[in-house]
Amino acid sequence: MNSAKFIVLILAILITPLLSQQVEFLNPETIDAGKINEGENIQGSIKFVNVGVTPVTIKNVRTSCGCTAAKPDKKTYAVGDTAEINYTVKTRGFKGNIAKSIRISFAEESIKDASFTIRAYISKDINITPNYLQFQPVSQNSDTIITEFFEVQNETEAPVEIKKITVYNNLLKITPENAVIPPHKSHLFQVKFTPTESGRHDTRISIESDYTKEPIMYLPVFIQVSG
């Protein structure tokens, strides 16, 4: 091997690891946004520094769903530049723990794609737990009574009055039918089911309150009775 080829080989060996480490991200791979009220947007930014010896270009930024948007402040970054990729996660319609991902790819093949996960716990002002009621499959029997429960939690700073609970199936009975829930407290409701008719009896329960942002909430109910 002549000296020129040897020098090229040595340079390639030295430069390759530099290129593969050309960007240094300033965020952890998992970003915890904490507890967020449903409907509020989660906003932040993912940052990296070009620590290499040549410019780098963002090829694409992909998100896991339409509720998440992410956009870099520009595409190409000179040596020493700090990139900022601003993101927004819309939480409308979500409840409980969520995880949304952002994947960043580069035009330079030597730079690996980077993935980040944004986690949060989405809390509604008025929560119903569980999200639905599913009664265990049961045989038709007028002497059988099956009991389930659901809880309504008030996360607001004022009392909330549950004014009316409507059941759309005469096999179900709920007690109590109304209640006043103090701030940051919850109330337990009992649902009794008597399997007097065979077949599927999927239905829902409507819960009316004086909470003006969401005056009516619904709880799905799933029932299967064999003959």
C-alpha cells in the first residue's frame, strides 16, 4: 500500500466515528410532561448541537399520530449550530397515560435516526372510572343480581352536582341517582343488573351535572345474557 492510500485510509477511519457522532441531542429519549388537563396542549422542543466537522441536514420529522406536530426551525445546521424542533401534542379526547413519539431522520446516512417519546397523564376536570362497564356473561335468571360500580371524580375547585343519571336499559338500576361532589373528591355509584332477558343488552348511562364545560357524560355498558 502506497503512502497516499494509507493516509486516505487513516483519514476515513478517523472521520467515520466523527460523522456518526455529528449531532448531540440535549433531550432525554423520554420526555415526561407530567399531569396535564384534558384539552390543554403539551408544548416543548427537541434540541441538538452539530458537533461534527460538516453541516447536517434534517431530512424528515415524523410523528406517531395526527394529534402531534413537530417542525424544525430550519433544515440545515452549520458546525456548532443548535437545532430546535418545536412540538405540540393536542390532548383533546385523551384520558390517562399517553405516549406520543417523534422520529428525526437526517440526509447524512452516517447519522442514525433519533426517536423521542413524549409521555403525560391526561386528567379531565370530571373523570368517570372505569371508562366502561362490562358485566360478566351470565345465564338468564330473574333471581340473580350482579353489581358493578363506577366513580365520578371532581378535579375542579368547586362542588359539582350530579343532577340526573339516566339508564337506557330497564335491566339496570343505579343508586344514588344524584349527588353533590366536593372539590377534589369523588362519589361511588352502584349499578345493579338483573338478567331477566337473554341476548346482548349493550347500552349506556348518561350522567348530567351542573359542570358547564361538559354537562352530559356517557358511560358505555356491555351485557351478554345466555338463554
